Amino acid sequence: MFSTFSGLPRTAWIIFAGTVVNRLGYVVTPFLVFYLGARGVPAEQTPYVLGALGAGNLLGPAVGGLLADRFGRRPTMLAGLVGTAAAQGLLYAAPNVVTLALAAALLSCAGTTVGPAAGALLADTVAPGAQRAAFSLIHWAINIGTAVAGVLGGFLATQGYWLLFAVDAATCLTFAVVVGTLLPAGRARPRSGTGGAGYGVVLRDRLMRALLPLFVVGLTIYSLTEVCLPLAIRDDGLSTTTYGLLAALNAVLVVVAQPFAARILARFRQVPVQVLSSVVIAVGVAATGLAHRPWEYAGTVVVWSLGEAMAGGIAASIVAGLAPADARGRYQGSFQWSIGVGRFVALGAATAVYATVGPAAIWLFSLVAGTASALGVAVLGPAIARRTAEVVSAQDAAPANVAAGADQDRPVAGATA
């Protein structure tokens, strides 16, 4: 399986290893509702804390992308990781709902500042032809860590909730040590004078303005598997154990299948693979509306999990290929902000529609909107190819301008994008 990612530079493997370690400790957020209940927080006040957690997911990527371009990749990653560890302690010690909500917002905000800087560093150090494999590798790391964290978190929670916070903080600090000692400095690239210091460079990009909303739709549909799938299982009278087994099935399938999918699909261009995988996910999620028994739900999970394995990392790689060299952090921040928007919409609007209009509307939306957004990406395919070629040509024309400082890995050749 590792031959799928052969040829990637040292930086990519360091980020991979650090991400696995960090995600092994991703145990607080999945069990936050249970922790709040153990703290005696009333059910009607729990949404305030969860809403703050979601709001932090919207702010963090934007801040992370901006800081990565302004101050550098490594400092931004260090700040995010140390801030996340500190937020874990604040959340555990928070005395009331207000402070719990503030700590939850800080936790998600700090945690999501890391991704844009890591993505920008990958774009800096990995040659364009290998970026697809590099982003797939990091997506694989996230799934490996998350799969183990689900089991680990359940065990730790039975021993004491303080262990969840301690392990999460420890893995963040471990990743911070890896970043501080092993990763290149990742100094900020001087601005070209046309992009500015903020997100105007992204907002003025017509291609990104068209692409990001399409990604938001697709990511919203995928997030329904975390939000509306449990509701459907509950409505069919099935136990929480069923959902736990389905979540484990998804994790195992993606961890096992993604390296093979990446290798098999590497011969095809990124946009068609992204389009096909998005349609597969949409169909799989929509089929949830036809499921009523555990094995039927398992069949739908197999479909959308294979779609996830096919798509792993490609969207982030597409965005990396569109970014000017001095705005890679902000472009990655914009993409990861769209992930936060998708989850926020799923948590808020989708659950409201499920409860008021009915589940059928959710599953129909998944099929229609998911397919339409995928086709929209297909329409943008030629423009994406032209822009990517222009960015590569500009990079080749200025080989001396190393994006993250003279001490970083040099880009290496890799699989055809």
C-alpha cells in the first residue's frame, strides 16, 4: 500500500506521522455530549456549547490560512497545536455553560488553524505532479487516527473523562514537538503586491468563487452521515450500537481502501475522479432513505465510504493547484472553511429540515444537490486545468523563490496529477 505514496518528500511523511498521532487523541469532541451530561449541563443548554464548537470551525481555518501566509507555516501550526492543548484544559476546568461555550469555541478554532498551514507547507514542498498523492496521504492519516480514536475514546471515557482531555492535549503537544523539531521553518513568502494581505485574493478569484460553493454542497451532504444518519437509525428503533458499528465499518473501509483507490485512480485526472466520487457519495447517502434494517444501512455505508476513499485529498489538491505561491495558506484556509460551513449547515439546517419537513427531503436533497454540485465541478474542469498549468508555469519560471524558506525540502517529482 505504501508504494502508492512512494517518492513523497520527508516533509509529507513527517506531517503524516504527526497527524496520525494527533488524531489518535481526537477523543474529546466525539464524547463532548456525554461529558456535558456528566457535568450536569441541562439538555436545553447543550446546543449552546455545541454551537460554539461549530462556530470555532468557521473561524479557525480563516485565521490559520491568513497566519500561514503572513507569519509562516511552522509558527502557525505550533500556535494552533499548543492553543488546542491549552483549550482542552480550559474546557475541562470551565465552571459553567458560558465558559464551557467559550472554551469549546477556542478548542475548535485553535484546532482548525493547523490544517491550512499544513496544506500550504505540502504545496510548498511537494512538486505539482505529486500533490494529489500527498494530500491523499494526509487524508488517510486522519482516517487512521480517527478510527483508532473512536475505540480509544470509548475505553477512556469509562475510566474517567479527565483522561480524554489529557490524552487529547498530550497528542497535540507531541505533534507540536514534531513540528518544531522536524519540519522546515516554512517562512512566509513575500507578497507579490497584487494579492494583498487578506482574503481579497481568494474573493477576487472567479474560479474559487464558483468552486467553493460546490464543495460546500458536497461537504454538507457528507456531513449528513454524522448528523441525520443517527436520527434515521433512531427512528427505525435501532440501537446506538448499530450506529457505532456502522461508524467502525466506514473507518475500516476508508483506511483499507484509500491507498488502493489512490493508486488505481492515479492514471485519471483529478477533476473526473472528484466528480465521480462525489456522485457515489451522494447516491450512498441518499440511499439511507431506503434503509430500515442494519444490513441495509451497512450497504449504504459501503457505497459512500468507497466514494470517500476515492475522493481522499483530491479537493484540497485541486485548490492547492489553483493558488498563487504567496497565497497558498489562504486558499487552503478557504477550502477548509468550506468544510466548516458544510458541517455547520448539516448540524443546524439539516436537522431542522429532518424534524419539520421530514427525512425524505434530506435524502432527496442529497441525491439531487450532490449530483448537481458534482456536475458543476465537471463544468469547471477545463478552467481548473488551465489555471493549474499557469500556476505550474509560474513556479517553474521562478525556481529560486522557495515558498517556505531556504531550509525546506525541495519539491520532488511524483505521480501524474
